[in-house]
Amino acid sequence: MKQGLAFFFFLFGTCYAQAQVSFGLKWKAEKDTVLLGEPFSLDLLLPEPKPTASMVWPELTDSLGPFELLQVNWLDSAQLRFGLRLKVVGYDSGTAQIPEITLGFLNGADTLNVRIPSSPIEILAPDVNLQADFQDILANPDPGYHWHEFLPWIALLVALAFLAWLVWFIFKKRKPAKPMPAAPKIDPFDFAVAALLQLKAEQANMSEEQIKEFYTRTVDVLRQMVNQVYKLDVSEMTSSEWLALWKRRPEEENTGRELKYVLHIADLVKFAKQQPGHAEHQQLIDAALAFVEACRAHFKPLTSNSNE
């Protein structure tokens, strides 16, 4: 602590001795008066002799009081930094103040703070002579042609385009449109059977990672068939919700056992992560096919009776 106090008194005495000249612990501007928007240099120098203790310099942002910082350079020696050279610019006319700043000098574990007072600088706005600096703007030279000269041609092109559109519209209206061929109606039962037979063919070369997808696709085929045939949206239902709905339908008597088996085995694979073998895959497809055919057998008499 004693060393710190001794260093502070030494620094204070040095600053006081240097106060009679322009070089000292203070701001030193390149000039006292600058123009509005004119960049100028601003130095912050340490006094002589330069202290050997470490210095804590303030962090400078993109502005310094009313001035905008353009560039920051250090004035370094071989041992330490002993000054800053800033490039600044001011955009407000009048007397501006270079702000007060604090430097910290480390001496061992102690920090001595020294304030550098603010310094004024005059920012002048340049005189503007409106008569000398601004002149009348000459009109554009005559190009030799004017847009209104092309109006007859533009009107003729518009009339021709309208006539062409009118002729096309009349002929199109007279010409009867060819009827689009009706798309063949696909029987939902046949579609489900074809999809299940395709899955049955694929399961022979199925890897263990594809087993869950195989069982999910099998159930989706049945969901799609029920949606199309019975107009029941079971696509988002759980297995228990689907079975509860199916028990209230007359088809449940002939199809409920196969549906319950398919949904139960599929849930074991999807949620209990069971790994059934090749025989179980065959039984799943067979049960799904039996469910489709039972639904077909029950549905066909109902539709034929309603048509009669």
C-alpha cells in the first residue's frame, strides 16, 4: 500500500510539473477547431517519465461522447502501452466536450485511478452559398421522338389482340368438348386383397428392422378398406377404440375374431417390441385376408338388397 501511495504522489507531481506545457496527462486534439463532419486525430498521452507499473485502459466503444470513433491505435513502446491515438469525427456544430476518462495504474495489488478532465473543441458548420453551389437543372435534351407518336400503333396492336382472342373464344365455344373417360371404379375389397398379397410377397426378404413397418402397413390396408366401404373414419383410432366401435356393427359376428387377432399381434410388435418369426407373418396376412373376404361376403348381399 505504501508503494502505491508513493507512486500516486509521484504521478501527481509529474502531472503538475507537466501542466505548463501541452504534453501531459490530458487530451491533445490535432486542432482546436474543426469543420462539421471533418475527421481529426485525438491523442491521450501519459506524462514523462512514463510509469513502469501496468496501466488499465478503459474499453472504448464506437463513440466517445458526442464524437464517433473511426479508428483506435495504440502508442506502444517495447515494454508497455503509453498512449492512445484516436480518429474521431463530430456531426453536431457548436462547442463539444471530449469526455472525462479514468485510467487505472496497477502497482502490485493496488489500483490507483487518475481522472483525465474533459476538453472542449469547437465544431464549425461550413457556410453554404446557395447561388454559387446550386444552379438550375437543365431540361433533358429532346430525344427527337415522343411517346404519343406511337399511340396509333399501340391502339392497332391492342385491337388485333382483342380480335384474335374473340375469334379463339367463338371457335372454342362452338367446338364441343370431348368428355373425359370415366376412371374405372376400383373395388375396395379387391384393392385390399392386392395390397395384402403384395405385403405377403415382400415379407420373404424382410429384415428385422422392417418388421414393425410390415405390421403397420398391414393394419393400414384394413383401415383404408373400412373407411371406403363403411364410411367409418378409423384411421386415427387406437386398436381398442376400433374394436369397441366394431362390436356395435352387424359385421362383427363374422369378422370380429380376425380383426381382433390382427390388431393384437400388430400392437405387440409396434409397442411391446416383439419379434415374430416367418410363420407369424404368414398368419397375420392370412387373418387380414380372411377379414377382407368376410367383410366382402357380408357387404355384397346388403348392397344387392338395397338396389332391389
